[in-house]
Amino acid sequence: MKIKLAAIARDEAAYLPEWIFHHLWFGFDEIEVYVNNTVDNSIPLLENIAQKHPVVITNADDLFEKSNGDFQFKAYRELAKKSKEEGFTHLLFLDIDEFWTPLDFETSIHKALEKLNTPQVTCFEWLLHCNEFLFMSCFEDELKVKRSNHVKSLFQLDAPFEKIGAHNIIGSELSYSLADGQSYDFGDDIHCAVLAQEHQLSPVKDFFVIHRMYRSELEYISLLGRGRPSSKKVKNNRSGYYKSTDKMEVVEVAKAPYAAYQKKWIQFVEDLALEKEIRVAQEFITARFDSVLLNAKSAPQDEKALYLKLFRGISLDQVQQTIHEVKESLKLSYTMERFQKEISFRKVIGLVKCKLLILVGKHDQAARYMLEHSLLDPTSVSVESNSVITDIDFALTKSSVKKNAVFYRDMAISLYKRRELDLAKLYIEKARQLAPRDTYICNLESQIKWELVLPKTQGC
């Protein structure tokens, strides 16, 4: 058996040394990293490690540019083809925040596959790493984790797979096994990454993948700034930081193997003189944290709600202050939006009023009203407002006569209360033409005309 581990990395210099050491320690024969869109010190750091260890660095910027949003899967397909040509028998894709781990903290990847009878596809369950602190190691004497129903899969390169997904390979003739040797049927292509709920209730298996999805609060915020291939500024596939009150399990790390692991890790860093490179990379993470907060404050209003979702659960003072400022900005925006809508609504009413004046033949008054209220240019009202006016025109022409009469009556009442008696008279007369037997309209017309010192209309 010859097993390769492969990953795609973007601005991961702060985390690559531990990730590489961990998987070399557990027996992977080679590690290949596709580096893309990177501005931190990943390349010099990886070149340093590759001088003494089986690590291959591939600049994947060109592939990224040509991929049209399909970069990850094109890279995976390319890696699988290349690995098979190089004589590797098995391949595992992990992200830099994922650590393949044996429960006894001792069994190598080769021994693990032998113990499981070398399955065609081996699906390792995710354990989400919690209780994180700034730039801490992945492992301590014990791990606090949340169970996940997702898997990451190691597969034989000669398996008849049809496509490669983010979590698994997919094929109608493939046989899948879990990390206890049990065969598993995902059912269909869509669910080849997700296990049934019952597996989250079973004991932790002998082999699994630790997923450092969150890291510390500062690192979590900083990593949001790495974005996604489809997103320019912020990683949008998070729903906030985990809650410390969430149900967690404790996984004990075997003391003796862990002590040997720690000793070798310190030696790994010293032999390669990685301290300075790691410090520079951590400073990059901190600077990006500040950048994410600035981006949140200056983001367009329609993006600010996304930042509030992403920042959920964070207790850091700087983040809380940013949340407060973003919320205040949204409140101001909402107030301004309502104000603009109110102005637009008033213009709509004004135009309707002018249309009605024209409808009853009072063109001079309509023109004067439009001039007084800056309504000479109908384009000064939004498209939405004009559609409202069109709807009103339709209602006036298509609805029942009685309904039109009520409309004119109500306009007359409004104008009467404002003591615009000349206009009120016009509307009440129009209402009476439409409903000549309506007693209320007749009485109101008489009252308005009486106050205008005009003779009362005959017949009321």
C-alpha cells in the first residue's frame, strides 16, 4: 500500500506545519498541497518543510483561473489521476482544518486499513473540535467534540468511481465501509457525504477525522475573511460560532503516545527553524481579523445582515462593538428607507389628486397643484409608485360605480377637514354624479356648498 494525503490550501501558513507533522506522524507516505490565491507565507514555509519531508507543493493558481467555479473538484480529479500514475494505491482528501486520527493515538493509517481489511472506500466520521483557544494545538490530554453526521473518505485509486465530491467519491459500483469495518449504503449520490442520525448516538469509532471548524474566536473571525470561491470578501457558509452550552463529548487522548507525539512535534519545529515563519503567519491571521471587522462596518447595507449572522456567538469586545455599530447602521438605513418611502407615497397621492382634478375637468387647478408640490415631472416618482398610480386608474375605471363614489366622497371628506373647500366641492359633486341617491353624499355636498355660500343643489 502507498497512501497519499492531498489538500487545497489558501493562506493557511499558520496551520500547515502542525497539519503536515500530524499526518506524517501517522504514516501517510506523501502529502501534496495545491496552493492557490495565497498572499501569506505558505510557499516559503512549505518549501522549507519539503526539503526534509515527503511534501509536494503545487501552485494551482492557473487551474483556479481556468476552473469557472469548479476548482476544488477539478483539482481533486487532477490529483487522483496524477497519484495513480505515480504508483499510489490510496488517496485521502482533507482540508487543513481536518486531522485523520486514531482513537488510541498510535495506530498508523497503514495499520488502520489492514485492520479494516482494506476497504474500497473507507468513510471516517467527523468530530467537530470545540473548546478552542488562540493558536492552540489541535490535541491536548482530552478533546471536547461535537458529533457530526458528515464523513471524509479514503479510497482505492483503482475503484470504479464516477465522480469525486467534497466528502466522498461516488459510483454505482462502489462499496463503502465505516471506520469500524461495517459496510454502509448511502442510498443515492446526494447523500454520499451524510450518515443516518443513529450513528451520532453510537460510540466514537477507532478512527475518525477531527474537524477544527471553529478554532478560537479571533481565528474564526479571521478565517471568514478568506472567503469562498464564489464570494469576494467573506466566507458565507457559517451560521455563527458554536455555543459553549452545546452538548459535547470528551475523547481521552492516550497519555504515552501523546507525550511521544508532542516531543516529536517540538523537534520537528526546531529542526526546520519554523518558529519565525509560524509567528509571521499568526500575525497575518490577526491582521485579517481586523480587516474582517472593518469590512463588516463598511459593507453595503444588504450585506450587513450576513455579518451579523456570521458573528453570532462571539464574545470578543472588538466584535461586540462591531456588531453594535453594524446594527446601528442598519437601524439608520431602515429609518432612511422608510422616510424615502413616505416621500414617494406622498408624491403618489399628489399625482392621484392631480389626475382626479384633470378627470373632473379642473385642468388649471391640477397644473397649479403640480407646480406647488414639485410634481410637474412624473418621472420624479419611482417606477413602483407609477405602477401604484396605474392601479388606481384601473380601479377608478373598472370598479363599481358605488365604489368610485365612495372614493370621491372620502377624498371630499379629507379635503373638507383640511378646509380646502373648493377642491372638496369638486370631489363631492363627482361622488353625487355617481351616486345621486346617497343621502350622506347629498348632505355633505349641501354642507360644503353652504360653507362656500353657494345655493344648495336642487333635489337633495
